[in-house]
Amino acid sequence: ITETLSTTPVFAWVHLGVGIRWALELLPRTEWRKPFFVLAAAFALGPAVLTAQMLILGVLGAQTETPLLCFDLVLGGTIVAAALGAVVAYLRSRQPAPPPEVSSRLGWDEKLLIALMVGAHILRWFVAAYWPFIAYDTLWVYGYQGRLYTLLGYIPNSIDYYPQFLSLQYTFGQLAYGGINDHAARAVVPFINLGATFAVYMLGARLFSRRAGIYAAAFWVFYHHVA
């Protein structure tokens, strides 16, 4: 748990520090007052920015076998990305804002489902922290690649299968930790789970209603393979 907590702040920075600024940059102003919509976009855009820059550094480093995947360089890139997003979001915030929407109060069943989902995510955090890997595929593909990129400092040209998103997230965690550590790398898993929950809620809420979004998110969270 201590090792997982050691890298949680850097993943929080990526998802919230970088993600929220880019969410405010890209979302319509009418969505700014909907916190779960902003969080859903932030939990997608923050890791996307991180993955894009790490992929570029990892591929360029492979051409010259130069370890460009180092923590200071990657963290500096996220700070620059956050600053750019903040500037654009500030300029947009000076535009006239739409009137706030009137939202109804939560029903007792909605409050119950939200409380149960919070409890499920807390339980899932302990599972992610305690067991580094419980499936061969995640260990061999994502865990192995994350360790390899950390040791080499770039993405070898021979790595030519599976998307690089999760592997690079694990790499970032280990770069922040300063060495190979699966617990530190998997600190990103609870953020991914939260992001998926926000995304399912937003899908249901946008297509139907807030109530449908909460129930859709609950179905997702309580599905046994997920929780």
C-alpha cells in the first residue's frame, strides 16, 4: 500500500491537473457546470496526453537507443501541456457563460447506488494495491512491457503488438518511483476504473437522463468481472 501511495500523486496530477485543463479547453461551456462530465473528459484526456508524449519519446529514443523516457522529461511535458490547456481554458472562461441548469434532487435509490459504488471503488483500490498481477496476460503484456520500457528508456522496435496505453501508464508509474515496482505502477488502475465509471455515467446521462446514467454506471461497477 505504501508503494502504491507513493505514485498516486503523479497519476492524480495527470488525470486531474492535466486532464481537467484539457477538458475545460475542449468541452462546450454548457458542460462546465456538470462535474461528472468534466471528470469523464479529464480522465480520458489526461492519460491521452501522457500516452501521446511518451509514445513519441519512446519511438524517437529507439531510433538512436537514447533513454528519452525519463521522469523529469515526461513530467515536464505534462506541465507544459497543462499550462497550454490552462491558457485556452482561461480565455474561454472570459466568454459569456450560459445560464445554469436547474437539476432535481437525488432519489433515495440513486443515493444508495452512489454509496455502494464508492464502497466498491475503495475495495477495488485495495485489490489493485495488494495484488500486483493476478492474470498471466496482464503480467506478460502490460507488466513486462512497462518494466522493459523503464529499464531501456525507450520502446524497442520489436514491440509491435498490443496498444501501448496501459504499458506506458505502468512505465510512468515506475519512472516516478525510480525503479521496477509493480505496486507503484498499478497505482494507475483505480484511476482507470474511475474513468470508466464516469464514462458510462456520461453515456447514460447524455442519451437518456441523470437517473439512467447512475444506473448504467452501477451496472458497470457491480459487474463481477470488474468489481
